[in-house]
Amino acid sequence: MDKFILFLSTKRIGSEKQRAFFVQWVKSFLSFSASAQDSDERRKYIDPFLEKMAKTKEDWQVKQAKRSILLYFHSITHAKMQNQRAEYQNQFRLVSCN
């Protein structure tokens, strides 16, 4: 969750108060989708989670939760891309040094 919080702060997404709610929604979603094996499978839980939320929460809260979850998945993809880029650059340095 720390990486998600850092992503939100670095990208200046929402106010500090909003970011706290984004984290809360994502934690609830992760708990709801705990049986998922990976992030691809976890994505299948988004609609059922939001449908369940819609029964007890205001429409704006459901929309905020959806945005939070989508930002969470985007942050995961962003982190993977950065890691792949760093790995490629390290491999390139090793090849050019030889």
C-alpha cells in the first residue's frame, strides 16, 4: 500500500484528505477480492465490489471507490513498467561494458 500512497503523492492526485479515502477504498477492495490469485484475476472483482457498495453507500462514494481502484491498478502497471525499464537499462549497461 505504501507504493500506492507514494504514487498518489508523487503524481499529486487528489488532496491529502482524498488520498486517505482512496487508500481506504482500495484496502476494502483488496479485502473483498482476497481470494484472487493475481492482479488480473482481482480485476474481475471490481464490478461485484462496486455493486455491493452501491447498496449501502452514496453514488459519489461508489464513483470515488471506482476511481481509487482504477488508480491502484494503474499504479501497479506503472511500477512494473519502471522496473522493466530499469532492468533493461541495467542489461544494456552490462552489454556495453563488455
